[in-house]
Amino acid sequence: MTTFNASEIKNLNVYTNRNTVDYYDRLTGLQPCEEYVFTRYVAPAVAVLDLGVGGGRTTPYLSSEGRRYIGVDYSSAMTDVCHEKFPALSFYTLDASDLSFFEACKFGVAVFSFNGIDYLYPDSQREKCLGEIKRVLKSGGIFIFSVHNARVIFMPPQLHSVGILRKVWRLLRATRNVLLLSRQLRNKAFYDGVGYITDPVHDGLLTHTSVPSFVIEELAKSGFRVLEVVSGNYPIRSGEYTSPWYYYVAQKI
């Protein structure tokens, strides 16, 4: 049985809150960066472990083309939603840092989307999670996940392929970058390139942020090699200070 620390319990309480569950239940479709990496690295008919599945946003794609799909979330409220939406598929309420429910070398691909790994605390839980993912992946298996960028200070609005009213709305929302800049410059993680912050999303979540050099080293220590790093703004070209998060594609060594 998994024992959660106080910070994990706070985050878990957020993800069992009805409003939060309803929010993730309504989300559909893949982000462009996800569509790119999934198409390139998730083969048909492979066994897939979908960690932090939430309301099942990634489920339709990852369970298609004959893939043997299993979804996992540490919020039972989220897995209940997934059972209702996808009754033919398997979902389990498990902590990503303890996957002992599964035997070693079971999956060809593991996915942890929507920066889910960043809500594990402390660092030792992240290390356990990476170790568990390596254990359940087959030799040469693929791990795809996203991580908040510790150095983002400006998120440019995505204006391509949208109408004039939506463009105006997105430009108005972009004024929030002033608040983002102010908040980031007060965070030690911004200067160190790694650390925990309090994310204002969902009334405050303890959130790990890091830069690519840290994540690449973290993966190497856990027995992975990085195949590709993709900005969360894909296909828009983003730099160190404009990418909100990065998707990492890693292979078990």
C-alpha cells in the first residue's frame, strides 16, 4: 500500500476535487507536440502504460491500432471517470512511484503526459518513479513524458489557423505574461534551473520545474537515453524562455 507524504496528499486532494475531475473529463484531443511524438514513437500493437491518465484525454489515440492499453492514475475519481468512458479498457488506481502491481518488462511504451511527473514530491519519489518505469519497460522500451520548463517567462499566443475574434482573445490573454514574469523572477528554481514552485493552477499545486539539461542528466542516471526533446509549443519554434514545458522521448538502455 502506498503511503503519501503531506505535499502529495495536498496535490492528490486537488485531483480528487469534483471541479478538477470535471475539468479533465472535458478535455479531448492531443496537443500538437503529443500528436507528433506519439505518431513517431508509439508503434501499433505495442503494450502501452498511460500514467496520470486523468480523464482519459490520451486514451483514444494510445488504445487505437491494436495497442494493448492500460491507464493508471493515483486519483480514484479520475479512474472512475475513465471506467465510465472506456468500459472495455483497463484502468488502475496506482501511484506512479510504485508500479509493483505490474511485472517487469511488460510494456513497450510508457507515457506520462500533461507534466504529471512534476507533481511527485520529494525528489526521491521522482527517482522511484523513473526506476519503476524502467523496470516495467521492455529492453529498448520508450518513455514519453512532459516536464515544466523552469525558465519560461513568456508564452506567446498561438495565432495560426484561428479566426480574428479568437486571435484578439488570445492576444488579450497574453497580457498574463506580465504576471508570469513577475512570479518566475521570484522563484529560486528559475535561477537554479530546477526546483519546486507553487503553481497557481487549481488553487495551488506543489510543482517540480526543470531545464532540459537537468532532465537529460536525470534520465541518464535512471538508465535512459534521450532520443528527442520537443517544445510544448510545437510546431511553433520556442526557446529557453518561451517554451512552457518540454516533451521528452527516452529509451531504456
